[in-house]
Amino acid sequence: MNNDEITNSIVDELEKVIDKIQHNLSVRGFNYTGFASNSLRIETSENRVTLFGADYIEFLETGRGKTNKSGSGVATKSIFKWVEDKLAPLLGITDEDEIESLKYAVAAKIHQYGTSVYLYLNGGGKAKHKKRPPLGIAQIVAEFENDINEIIKDAAVLKIKQGLDKFEKLRNLNYQI
């Protein structure tokens, strides 16, 4: 197996990872706009294969716990953007003042209690927070690592066999001379 074949095998496995993550985003209700699903992409370069995705996918997996009184500015901005892009349209809210109020209400609630996924994983909050399990990214990554290890092992065994075959041919040539 040459480097291109190994790279193609890794890309094939990463495409399966993307399919699984996209499926889990969809069935668990995390795909309102499709941005997280559509952000997943693979880039290859010499001796490197990289999977990219939205920077907040980790929080879809683990949730976000409560923070200090106001949280970080970055977190608040992300929450505001989520409310504006996803929650307000989902609720049919178009009035700018109502959207602004909703942003602050949601940010305050998340800073005070955390997200429903975090509460689900950590057994906190009210029963209504126990309805949304994580995406299962850790399991998907573990399966990917196992598959990649098999590909690498198979490639290594093939290289060793090819090397031994060459050695055997050279040895046989020496005996025939």
C-alpha cells in the first residue's frame, strides 16, 4: 500500500465519521440551520489528512456548564449569535427588541445553569433537561481510531511482506548464480 492508498483509506474512514456525526446531529435535533453539518470537511496535503468542523461542535457533544455571573464575552457572543440565527427564527420572533431580550434571557439562563446536554450528562437540573443525550462523537472517534489502526497495520504487514518477497527473490538469485 503506497502513501496515496493510505491517504485514500484515511479519507474514506473520515467520510464515514462525517456521515455518522451528521446523522447524529440530525436525529438528536442539533441541525436547525445545517451549519454544523455543513462545516465538516476533509483537507489533504502531503502526509496529512485533517477533518475540520465548526468550533462549537464539542459543546454539542459535552454541553456547557454554568459559568460565573456574566460568562466570557466570547461565550456570550456565541450564545447571542445562536439565538439570532437559530432560536428566534425557530420561534418565529422577528421583532428586534424581542430578539434582543431573548438573547440576554438565554445567555443568563445558560450562564446560571448550563446547557441541557451538560445537565443531561451530569445529572443536574430538572427532568426536562434529561431529554437530549450527547452526539456520541467520542464513540465515533474511538471507532475511527480502531479502523485507522487496522488500515495502518494492514499497510505495514503488506510492506513487510513485499520487503521479504524482494529479499527472497534476491536470495534465490544468489543461489542460482
